[in-house]
Amino acid sequence: MSDTQPTARRDGVGEVATRFVELFTADAPLRLDSGAILAPVTVAYETYGVLNEARNNAVLICHALSGDAHVAGVHAGKANRGWWDNFVGPGRPIDTERHFVVCSNVIGGCSGSTGPGSINPASGRAYGLDFPMVTTADMVRAQRALVDHLGIRRLASVIGGSVGGMQALQWTLDYPERVESAVIIAATTRLSAQNIAFNAVSRQAIMTDPDFHDGNYAAHGVAPHRGLAVARMMAHITYLSEEGLQDKFGRNLQDRERFSYGFDRDFAVESYLHYQGSKFVQRFDANAYLYLTKAMDYYDPFPDAATAARMLAPVESDYLVCSFSSDWRFHSSRSMELVEVLLRHHKHVTFQEFLSTHGHDSFLLDIPAYNATVKAFLDRRGGGP
């Protein structure tokens, strides 16, 4: 299937496939912020829609912590639709009848792009914790190489929620001449101490699992599923709101009429969290979780006023910044901090907070005002097919 082959259908983008490309080699490695080099580097990606002749209608989607390149449609023989299928397709907020849409799995991840589960050419075994530390800027460098590979001259927009929003912001700072606009959703310019603390506890849950084996669990034929499940359970709580949890579960019991008077999963919310944890370990690598949460911790493009002035001076992108009223993980005030920095440096920025009871996960959901705002912003960008 061609990179620019039309795939749009009225019920979505239809059947899609993940592609893989080697973008960095031993002779031309990826140079990381840590000073390390990484090669070879494979990037997994998907595309939807058609790249126009001017090559200026491309929209790059940056996924969040547990996301991947499979944004929309279905893979052959599988029923699960992409993680933002409600948002990407004909007539949807990211309209594949107007835009050529690209999404790649980040480096350091575990869904096809090079990460700690990949084979280390120096040892012939999985990298494990020998994988070099990567940053948000490193992830964006790999994405830029993919954009070059696809022959895209300038991006109509870069869009992302949560950690993906950090990547979208970084794109405008590192490659200002190549980004017309950015949509930054439920994101922040730096993690708060509370958010760093959540990530630290998640990593400890994984690293203290007896099956972790100093990150070399693949060589032992096991995986630290218990620790990763606990990490996911705790993180999932932070993605929801108190109101949303109360409305959905309250103090309802799960499959029983009275307390167990033991340590069974008495409450429905307990059963739900255990389900989320057990489902997550089937598709995600524990080492990748360590690396990606650490990259989140490190992100801070505006540590002081002088750096902000220098980084933003060449930026000409238009920004749409979105937040949600019940998101306490990345509170609206954190989005406003970004808006204030952008306005202070005379950038064109639109901000909107949307009402929702679904917490941080709101950015993934159908919220009419949110959908319409993003669609209107994107439809003004790019030349169309």
C-alpha cells in the first residue's frame, strides 16, 4: 500500500497497516540529548488520507504515554479500532478528506519503534536498561526524520494530547520553519512535583517486582507483570476524576451482596482497576514504561525567562491550547502557564477549557464543543487534497 494511497471511508479510515522504516544507521546514527548515539533506529508508523501535490496538508499526531502509531481504523483480522478512531477520519475533527495524517510510535516505546525491548547490536540481546535515556526532543528528532522520509515539506499542524502535547510543543521550538500550527491538549510545559512523584512510585512498583531482574527479564523468560499492573492501576486513577469515578462506581460492590471481610475485590472500582492493569501488561513493556515516564520528568523547555525568549524567538506557529475542567493530573492552570508564556512572547494562541467529568482522559473522548473547536482550527490549515 502506498504511503499516499486513499483509505478514507464514511465509517472511518477502514483497514490500515503499520509500516516500519529504518531512519538511522551505524554510519548516520541518532544523536541523543544525553550524548549517547543510537543506531540502527526503526520507526513504526501509520498514515491516513492523501498527501497533496504541494505536500503541505500533512498533520502529525503525537501519541500519549501508552499510545502507539495505530490511531485510527482496524488492522486486518482484528476488531480493535485505533486509539483515536473517533477523532480521525472523513469529516471527523482530523479530517482525512482534507489532511494526510501521520502518527509514529515514539523511540523508547514498545510498539515497533526502537526501544529497550529491541535487540542491542552490541550484545545480540534485548537492550533492557542498556538502552540510552531518551528525551522528548529525541523523540521529535526521530519524527522529523520520518517526516523527511515521507517527503513532507511543512506540517499543516502537529497535534497531541498529554505527553503528545509536549511533543507537539517541542516540534514548534525545534523546527519552527516546518510547523504551521500546533494543537496542544491536556498538556504542560513541565511536570509538577506531584506528577514526578506519581511517576517515581510507578517505576518503583516495576523495579521492585521479583521478575524485573535489573531490567534483563527477557533473558530470564519472564516479565514484571505484577509491578507494571500496579503502576498502570495507580496511573489510571490519575487519568480519571473523582466525580467520574463516583458516578461510574460509587461504593457499588462487585459480584456480591455483602462484604467479604477479607482482601477480595469487594468494590466495583477495585475490580475495574485490576482489569485495567491486567489488560495493560499484555500490550506494554515494563522497561519502556520506565524510559517514557523518565522522559516526561525531564521535559522543561522553558526553565527560565532567557531560555523561553531564545526558544520562542523564531516560532511563527499558531497554537490551539485545550484543557478540561476535571483534569487534575494536568490541571487547566498548567495549560494557562503555557498560554501566558506564548502571549508574553507575542505568539498567536487560542485557549479553551472544556467542561467534562472524565478527567485527563477527556482528550480521547467525544465532547462536541471540543471536537468542533479542533476541527475548525485544523480545517483552516493545509491546502487540502
